[in-house]
Amino acid sequence: MAMAADVPKDSFRLSMLIYDTRYRSYTIQIVVLVLFALAVAWLLNNTVQNLEARGKQFNFAFLWQRAGYDIGQQLVPYTNDSTHFRALLVGLMNTLVVAFFGCILATILGVLIGVLRLSKNWLVSRLMTVYVEMFRNVPLLLWILLSYVLLSETTPAPNAFRITDEMAAAGEAPAASMILWDSLAITNRGTNIPSPLFERGLGSADLGFMTLNLTFLALVLVIAASVFVNRRILVSARATQEDTGVRPVTWWKSLLVLFAPTIALLIAMGFHLEVPELRGFNFQGGILVAHSFTALLLALTLYTAAFIAEIVRAGIQAISRGQSEAAFALGLRPGRTMNLIILPQALRVIIPPLISQFLNLTKNTSLGIAVSYLDLRGTLGGITLNQTGRELECMLLMMLIYLSISLIISAVMNMYNSSVQLKAR
């Protein structure tokens, strides 16, 4: 019986790089990569030649020169004798603290407003609609400036808190008074809040480029360990419930694990609060929170919350109405239905666009320069750039830092997004 012979394979020819679909995509990618590399090389060479024509060299030695300027808010030790690199670190920390608290507060407020927009109460839903439309359609910079003006112009001066002997004899109260059990004072110079102090702190470690607060590090580690142990307790309780149908009581274990270690550590280190007091012409003691920080954080929170509210509303409306009807049929109240059934499913729709809002909020912190908030844009991209004349180096550093922060936020949120997605079996 005759058998068909195997079809001989063609030998490789250069023309196959163009006409053979197995190789054409690789050819195109390699050509594009080479052209891109040549364009980058030409751009870098042109930049170096232009810098040499102006008598400049491309280097970052200026980072180790004396900065010579003061920074009001600083989370790491800094003086005007510190280097520009230390000023960069201070600005970076100021950027991160606004972005961190802004993302948390904007998420909480946005979720609340998004849920209330779907309320059956006509007045509540319309008020939330007005909030969303008002903040979304006015530029963020205007909200920052408005917040700063309101905080600076409508708050009393420090001398308004003073009680003179004549006022005490006449039984008169001062024009302004501290709030929260006389522990917080809001003036036109800033907000004075209590400062945490430790009688037996763990000190600090000098790493050369920055100083590491060991007391703060110990608190972070204890809190992180407590959260990890609590998660293990909840996972174990969930596994027991799936096996036996009975969920063990864990609330007292969670409270004990989450709070007892931290409270014990604070007591062991002699934790107490230093309350600000009016001495001379201003308040002394405590921590002075500048109005520039408060205005920037407030404006970013309110502005971003309006966008998050729309994301949350769209995510909730993407869930089938039958889910709610089934929950009501089982006797669940609307609040429990929203928390246990609707929102967990809506997260799969909410999280992807929520990542973009977190990135926008982080990058919008650079607008703090409008109210003299010295973040990364104000230090590295502002005073340091003007003093050293290193425009290219400062801009490239800022771009790299913002890019790194954005990629880290995206990576963390994408990991969380993957954890809440439905797993295919």
C-alpha cells in the first residue's frame, strides 16, 4: 500500500522575516526597538552637547551640597545646613504623608457619598448629587486656594486665646478658646495639636542619608504583627465555620490581639501627650500643623471623593437587583445587605478605576506649591532647582520618583484587585 511521504520542511530564508507570519511580528518589534533606541541615543547626545555648549555637566553632585533653606513641616530631622538630598527626603516624606491620608480619607468619604447617592430619600440623594457635580466641575487648584484662604482668614490670632488679669477679674472669656478638652488650638498661623512623647524611647539610628526613629519602627512592627495574627485568627475561624457550620467567637480575641500589644508597648515606653500652651506671642509645645498641609489635604480629599463616589455608584448599580431582592427575602436589612452582599461584589468593578484616582491624588499633591507646601515639587523641583540651576537633573529625578510611587501604588492595588476577583475553577 502506498503511503504519503512527510512534507519536507522549508529551510529558513531571509525573506521569511517579512513574508512568513511566524517571524513577521518579531521583525517588526525588533525594528521598532532599534529605532526607539536610536531616537533615545540621539536625544541624549543632543542634550549632552547642548549642556557642554553652556558650560554644564550632567551630574548629581549638587545633591550633597548645603541646601541653605528652611522647611516648615518635616518628618525627618532637617536644618538649613543639611544637604539638598536631605531636603529631597523631607519633600518626599511630605508628599507621601499627604497622599497616604488623602487616599484613605477620600476613599471613606467617596464610598459614603456613592452609597448615599443611591438613597431612596430624595433630599439626601440630591444633596450628594450637588456635592459631586460641584467638586468635579471646579478645578482642584481653586479648591486648594479656597481652603487655604478660609483657614488663614477666618481663624483667630494666637493673642485671641489670651486671658488678661482684667478679663479674669471681670469674669470675661477670651475671644477664642481651645477645643477637645483644651488640647487643640486652631489659629491663623496653623493648627496646634498634642505631641506624643516617650519617657523611655528607643532612640534613633543614623543611617547616613537619613535618621531612623527606632521608637516609631517598634510601634509599626508591633501593629503589623498584631494585624497579621488577627488575620490568622479570622482565617482559622472561617475554616472552622466551613468544616462544622459553626463560627467560633473571635471578637474578644481580635480586640486583645489588635490593641493589647500596642498599649503594653506604649505604657512600657512611658507614652504621654504634650499639650500646646499659649506662651508669649504664640503657642508652645505640641505639633504645629501648617494650614498649607491642611488645605491641601482637605481639598484633595473632597475633590477626589467626588470621583470615587461616582465609581462606587457605578459599581453598585452594576450588581444585579436580584441580589438585593434575594437578601431582603432572607430577612437581611438594607445596611447589612449593602455591607455583606452588594459592596463585596461591587469591588470587582470599583477597584480598577479606583487605582487611577489614587494615582491622580498622589500626583496632584504637587499643586501644594500654590500654598507654599514644600513637598517634593516645592523642594527638589522648586528651591533646589532654582538655587543649583540643575533643571534637567531635578526634573529627571522628580519624574523618576513620581513614576516609582505610581508603579508601587498600581502594583499594590492590582494585587488586592486580584485577591477579590472570582477565581476560575
